[in-house]
Amino acid sequence: DAKTTQPPSMDCAEGRAANLPCNHSTISGNEYVYWYRQIHSQGPQYIIHGLKNNETNEMASLIITEDRKSSTLILPHATLRDTAVYYCIVRVRGGAQKLVFGQGTRLTINP
Amino acid sequence: DVKVTQSSRYLVKRTGEKVFLECVQDMDHENMFWYRQDPGLGLRLIYFSYDVKMKEKGDIPEGYSVSREKKERFSLILESASTNQTSMYLCASTPGLAGTYEQYFGPGTRLTVT
């Protein structure tokens, strides 16, 4: 699996867009970018995934650069409940695969 | 929405007790997983199941067993609880053998063994 690099922590003001970067320079052609988050003392939560096109769902947007070596998760209007550790993972799709988290980014939303 | 529920949020057991943790999902997913999560060690896979009555060992199966008698239910059993099994236990499910990497997690069970 390609390695990912994320900043250890970020702050964002409530109501503003939170932009979380992820570098995955060794990503291969059949690997997807997945994002999860984990709010303190809760189970991880799937957010979004993409291959090469930008993706949007009710939770977030995912912007993947044209060379696919990096991506950005965007929470358009961050709330206090978005305070969590965010994990970027690069994996091929398919099969019953275990989830492996790196260190992630601890995002703090400030009032 | 996918819903994964776990039988308890918090559990306190004594050393040597047999412990049952139950997980139920309501989306007809084929694959179910049991992880434990500890500070500094991240998520570690204990067992997973890709079908009823089918199971595969994960990375740390020692001291645990599992049961999947019905598609929606996956149980984790600690045969004789020990203090080093104090942890957060997380159940997850995902659809399809040729499926996806979107795993849906339950709220977790924080188990303390004294």
C-alpha cells in the first residue's frame, strides 16, 4: 500500500472551511484514496473516497490532484462536532481488507 | 443508513471470566470484522468473517474466538479474560467479497478487565 503523509494537527474556526491535506506520492494506478475520521471515544467513520476525479457527498469534498500524488479533504462549514482525528488511506479496492490507519491529523474546530 | 450496533458501550469483567461481545449490522453485509484499538498501537484486526460460519484470523487472534451463526451477527468471545485484553473493541462491516473499503463501525465497547 502506498504511504500517506498528513500534518499531525490543524485548527479551524467554526463555520469556516477545513482543508485537510494528504500526500501520497507513491500511489499506484489502481489505488483509491479513502478518508475516515474518529471522534474521541467513538468508532471510526467512513467519510469519502475517490480514484482520480473530485468527489462530493453530504459530509465532505475530496480534491485529488491531476498527478494523484496528493489530495485534500474539505469540510465546507466546519462545526464543533467535526473535531476529530482524520485519516487518509490509500488502498486498492475489493475484498475483505482490514483497515490500517496511520497517524492522521487531529483537527480542532474552535468556536 | 448503515447501522452497526454493539451490545455494550462499557464493560468491566474480572480476570478469568468468559466475555461475550456482540455486534449486529442491519445492511446485509457479507464481511464483518473485530478490531481492538489501543493508544499508540492503532487499530489491530482480531478476526474477520466473510460469510456465515466462515472466519479468518487477523493479526492478533490469540485469546479470542468468534462466532457467526447469522449473517447480521458477529460475536467476539474472550475465553478467559486477562488484564492485557483491556481495550476498546470495535466491530465493523462492509459489503461484498469483491466489494469496497468503506467499513462501517459500531460505537465500540470499552472493556476493562480487573
